[in-house]
Amino acid sequence: MTKRPIIIDTDPGIDDAVALAIALYSEELEVKLITTIAGNVGLDKVTTNALRLLQFFGKDIPVALGATKPLIKAPIDASDIHGSTGMDGFEFEEPTKDLVLKEHAVNAMRRVLMESPEPITLVPIGPLTNIALLLSMYPEVKEKIAKIVLMGGSTGRGNMGVMSEFNIVADPDAAKIVFQSKLPVVMVPLDVGLKALVYPEDSEQLKGMNDTGRMIYQLFQKYRGGSMKTGLKMYDATAIAYLLKPEMFQVVDTFVDIELQGAMTAGCTVVDLKGYLKQPNNAKVCVDIDADVFKKWFLESLQKCN
Ligand code: BDR
Ligand code: CA
């Protein structure tokens, strides 16, 4: 089977770790590059986490460091959810820096895209700063991008503000550039992440599954302060689920814009499901997910890991 090439832009992050595990062990995907972005915690920490994961998995994927802060606004983080390291809960070995490229993430993405004989799918699962910089600095890459499948935004309420989701509110100016890029954009929002839940009994299955399952089980003990009873949300894994099993989602074509100025709503995704704004569609938005199919897929996918 020819593998589909992807680039993952990430801020690991416990749910990022799950997404990376599933993507890296998938027989259908070829992860050409991992780029890091300040988000859940600062850039140095998320990069160390990406390297820790790659060393743990024994996967030699190049890693390029991206932006240390958003385009305009002041940085925020989500260390209350993921712990002060961004991936609290498991004692990883200190990773080597052998996989780190000298190029900045934006230049590495440009090179990998331009050298690729076939278009590559970008999978951002953190704030969109690197992707916005790439599209602004090197618009020639657009013809090499198959699509952008991003985890972020919400059709309704938020998880970082009343109306705002973390990845978008962390850099709303970048998000606006991405949604206005005229590229095929798939938004896998909070709405589906809130239903992609892992309960304590699911997590128990991971413990004895394999080394990756054991590692993720331990991370889950610290995710969101260890409050697992109401279900842990596998946000970033839903973007990988869309790539590998899109039929588990209900998807609509619609217009999405980012609120930049709202006194209380800045950083929210305005998803015009009813067409009030009379704008052409610029995104596919996943509005629902079959939670049972997701759960089965999640466990089966992690079974393929070492
Ligand atoms: C998103 O925010 C981060 O904390 C998660 O890693 C995910 O990418 C969910 O809102
Ligand atoms: Ca993330």
C-alpha cells in the first residue's frame, strides 16, 4: 500500500502524544516531518516532548522547531491540563537531539513540500502560527498541499473561553490566515473531541496492551489533573481519525471565520452553518462523530504500536 504523506505540526501535549502514536504506527500514513509549536507549554518543552516520544517509539522522523510565540497576541498555555512539562505522568529517558533539524519549522516544511513528488497533507494539532507563517512567507507551497486537517475551533462553546477553543484562541490571527488561504481545510473541532472520550475502563485496557499503551495509560493519570471519571477527551487523535476513518464523522461544507475583535468572543471560530453571512464555503467542519466507532478505532489503533 502506498502511504499518504503528512506533516504533523504539534505541541505535545498528552492528546498530541496519542495522536502521534497512532499516526506513526499507521500502515496508511507516512509522517515526513514533525514540526513543533509553542502551545500547551513553551517551545523548548514541547520539542523535548516530541523527541521523547520519537525515541520511545524508535521512529526516526526529523523534527523542526517552529514559532516560540503567536503572531501578535501574548502567549497562553494549557499546563493546567497537561502538567508543567506538557506531558506529565511518565518518566521518559532523556532524548538525544539527533533528529532535530537546523532549519526552522517553516523552512523545513517548505523544503519537504517542494521536494515531494506528490501533495502532502498538513495536520496541525496545536496553534496555527507555523502554518500561517508558511503560507504567508512561501505561497508557492500551496500547490504542494493536498489539504489541511486541523484540530481546533468549535461550532459552539469553548474550552479556553466561553466561545473559544485553545488552539484557535492561542493564535487567532494565524487561524484567520489559514481559513482564508483558499486551501482545502478540514476543521475537526471541539464538538467531536468532546465525544471522543476515554473512560477509566478503556484506559485500563491500555495498561497491559503494549509499551505505548502503558506509557499513555500513565500520562492519562495526570491528564486534566487525573480526573478521568467523566471521560478524557482525545481531541488531537480525532484529526488522525479523520485521516484514517472519515466515515465516523458527520461533515458539512460551510464558511468559517475567526473573531479577532470581539470584547468577549475574540478567538472564537464563527462557523456559519446556516449561511447568514452569505460567504462562499471555505472549510469542511466535522459536526458529529460516532463515539462507539471512535472508541473501537482508538483501541485497535494503539494495539498496532510497540
Ligand atoms: C487542543 O488544545 C490542546 O490543549 C490540546 O492538545 C488540543 O490540541 C484542544 O482544545
Ligand atoms: Ca495539541
